[in-house]
Amino acid sequence: MALFDGDLKRLQAEAVAAGTAIRNDRVAAEKAGQPKLYCSPAAKASLGQNDFLNGLQAIPAAERSRISLKQAMLQILQKKYPCPR
């Protein structure tokens, strides 16, 4: 099924909002002295379209259906930018 322009714009807006929320959560956690959520080399993590789509496909369908876009994006970022243990 093809995405219509309205669907694509809505999805893009949702992805941008999720990314902003994740970035804000990361900054808040660091300020509170909590562990980092992900460890990108730059202050702003880079997640291209292919990284995002491949990351979504790597999440099992059953899990994908239960989690939010924000949770999925955070999992993708954590896999792409793991923090040293």
C-alpha cells in the first residue's frame, strides 16, 4: 500500500516529535546524573531514513505493535550508538 502525501507528512512529523522527545529525555537524564540513553559521538544523533527503516524492521513485529514510535526510535539509537559498559 502506497503512502499518500498526507500520511507521509504525518509520519515525518511524528518521527521529528519522537526524536525531539528522545533528545530532551537524554539531556534531562544527563543533567540528573542518570545513565545516558545512547552514546552518539555528536550532541545530536544522526539517524538516516535507511537506518530508521532497517532498525524498525529489526524489531520483531509483535514487539513493534506494542511500542510507540518513540520507544522504537530509542531502541534503534541504542543499537546504533551503544554506550560502553
